[in-house]
Amino acid sequence: MAFDSLADFFTMGTHGLYVWSTYGFSLSALLILILNTLGKRRKIRDQLCKRFLRDQNA
């Protein structure tokens, strides 16, 4: 095992702050990307539904 204890794992010597902040930044970026994509998908779907209904009534 690379670390003697769980505390050593989280501190990772002197690199813990860098490692965990990088993980946090990466996960935040992925979450923002997913939420942005879902929002745009919903907006496009709503626009297509409105266009379809408008074309059906015309």
C-alpha cells in the first residue's frame, strides 16, 4: 500500500492541497458542462416543439 493511513492518503505528503483542489476543479467543470448541455438541450427541444405546433396550426 502506498500510504500508511487514511490521513496520509488525504494529505499525500505535501501535495494534498494541489491534488484535491485539482479534483474539485475538474469535477466542477464537468458538472457545469453537463448542466449547460442539459439546459441547451431542453431549450432546443422546446423551440422544436413550438415550431412543430406552429406548423401544425398553419
